[in-house]
Amino acid sequence: MQRRKPKEDKAGDRAGNKAGDWHRRAQQKPDSSDAAADTQKSWYSHVLSVGKFVLLLIFIPPFLNYASLQREGLLLQPEGGHLIDIGLGQKLYINCKGAGQPVVLLDAPTGMSSDVWFQIQEDLSHLTKVCAYDRVGLGFSKRAPQNETTGMEKIWRESTTGRMVDDLHRLTKEASLQKPFIIVGSELGALNVRFYSHIHDWEVSDLVLIDPIPEDIFKEEMWQDYWYKDVVPRLQAMQFSAATGLSRLLLIAGWMQQPLVGLNVSEDLIRRQKYLLSNPAHQSGAVDEHFFLNESAFQVREISKYKPLSSATSVTVITGDKYDELLPTQINEMVARLQEHRLVQIYPQAQFFKIAGVDRRMIYRNPLDVTKHLVDSGHD
Ligand SMILES: *[C@@H]1O[C@H](CO)[C@@H](O)[C@H](O)[C@H]1NC(C)=O
Ligand SMILES: *[C@@H]1O[C@H](CO)[C@@H](O)[C@H](O)[C@H]1NC(C)=O
Ligand SMILES: *[C@@H]1O[C@H](CO)[C@@H](O)[C@H](O)[C@H]1NC(C)=O
């Protein structure tokens, strides 16, 4: 458009047949209304190009992230891991190491994948067979679309303990794990393994709880505030950041760090953690588990009331001297009080171990301490 304007002028001048005029007018600037129109046009085109640029910025990172996730999902599944169909099209990822009996089954903390156990699993696998799995929605256990309902789905909501235990039970059956096993869970995982042991008591010889979430904790306002105003919104932000591709950019720039670090963390394990941090499906699974934790706790409280644990099952509770060193002392003290007080009542046979200087992250920050206590307490 801008180019054509002077040409039209030229044509008009030639018709006037005055060469001098033609020169003079060619050197003149276009008249003021043309100038305004042009400024407007260039302003528009400027806005358009900025707009395109912004659109690119908005759409390209999620698109690239999505494309990378597709590729990484195939490449990063660890060797030795399997996806096992537990019925209704739902597959669960399980990875077992070592050989022998009794089998040790590991259930991860709230919102975390089986990778969190890598060091403990490695160290225990010299003694016996040790299996870790991903709960539905986390890690490599992609949630299958639900188009059918069984009895269990009507009773327990997705991402609550009852449902997870039903899944885990199907998994142990389909994976033909030798029973009875030693079942170890941390945080939400501890709620799950308690529920499992109460319901399927002959399948579990030993129950190990690492920093268990006390089932009464959501009665405490301080905890509710911490959980629903701090933890859950933070995870929702992580989910949003993963979905927009921002997490991937932050990881590439080094402004976001994966939780498992250290000498023994392999290159693959680092890439897998980055994959999960950038994966909105995994992050959404993590949000759901956190969001419904109060319901999971409630379910465990009910089951403890109506179906007590067999006295033949040994119980070990391992805690650090703080729940989370980053939290105020009041919250740490409250968790510790509830952890001991309730569990002593429910499991009179329980042995308690408190490890100094560790908190809820001990299974990946201080795995040697945990392994030592697992072995010392006579389970292997
Ligand atoms: C859900 O539907 C799809 C296709 O409609 C089918 O392949 C799949 O087996 C179904 N899953 C269940 C759980 O019935
Ligand atoms: C690294 O792994 C080896 C073998 O499992 C173990 O002996 C060692 O203690 C681990 N190091 C750390 C820092 O955990
Ligand atoms: C759990 O918390 C949510 C949100 O605060 C609430 O709607 C729900 O009723 C609670 N469930 C239980 C069992 O307390």
C-alpha cells in the first residue's frame, strides 16, 4: 500500500505534463491526511507484528513442550520397568529390582513418582526383591479415560486412598508378587499402605510408615491453612507452569531444580524428573492427590475404626525430628504429636524410630539412614 501511493502521484503529474512540477512534487512529503493514514497503518502493522510475536510466545512453548513430552515419554521409561494392565484399560507402572523373599513394596509420598525410592530400592535390592510403582496419574501410570464404572469407583473417588489401594491390590495380583510382603509407605503412601494392610491383612507381614500423615491432621486449622492455602496453590501453579511450557523453559535456564540431586542421581533420572516437572498430566495427578488428602485421611480413620489391623502384622514408624525443616516449629510439633499419639493407640505393637536431623524428604535426601533403619528393625 505504501509503495503504490507515490506511483499514483507520478501518473497524475505526467498527465499534467509539467516536468518541474513533477520533480518538486516527488520530493514533497505526502499530504497530511495521507501521513495520518500511513502512521495509522504502520501502527496497525506494528501492533500486528507484536501481536504475532506474543502469540508465538504463548503458543510455541506449550507446543514444543508437548512435542518433547511425547518423545521423552517413550525414551525415559526406565529399563526393567513394566506397564501392567490392572483391568478396565488402566495400566500401572511397576519396577522391581533384586530377588528373594519377602518382597518389599514401596509406596511414594504425596504427588511423587516411584523414582523417589531409587537409592533405597537399589540398596535393599541386594537383600531381596524390591518393587516401586507409580500411582494412577503419576509418573508413567497415565490415567486411562474412564468410560465404565465398577463397584469401587462408586465408593471411592479418584485420587483418594480407597481407590489407590484398590488399584494397588489389582497390581500386586496382576504382577504375581509373592505374598505376604513388607509394605512401606511415606506421607500419602503411608495412608495407603495402612489401608491396604487393614483390608488385605493376610497379604502383609510388615507395615512400615515413613513420616506418615496423621489421619486427624485436617482437624487442625493450622494444618488446613498450610495445606490448602500454601501447598495446594503452589502445586496448582506448577501445573499451570507445566501446561504453558514455562516449566521447561525454567528448567532449561536452570531456574527450576528437580528434587532428586546428588552423586548417585543418573543422567536419565535427572531427565526423567525434568520430564515429570514439565508434564501437566503428572502435575495434575499431584494436585489431585494433595487436594483430596483430607478425604484419604478420613478413609483411613474410618477403616482403622471398623477393621483393625491384625495383631500378627508388625508395624514400624520412622520419622525425622521435624516434619519439614522449612515449616514453623508449631506445625512440626503438631505433626510429631499427632503421628505418635494416634499411632500408639491404633497399633500397640508399633516400634518407633526417630532419626535426628532429617525431615519428610529423608527417603531421597538421607536414604542411607532410612535403609539402615529398615534393615535394623529386622525386616530383611
Ligand atoms: C473405553 O473405550 C475405548 C474406546 O471406546 C475402548 O477401547 C476401551 O477399552 C474402553 N475402556 C474401558 C475401561 O471400557
Ligand atoms: C551411592 O550408591 C552406592 C551404591 O548403592 C551407595 O553405597 C552409596 O552410599 C550411595 N551414595 C549416596 C551419597 O547415597
Ligand atoms: C476436604 O476438603 C475439601 C476442601 O476444603 C472439602 O470440600 C471436603 O469436604 C473435605 N473432605 C473431608 C472428608 O473432610
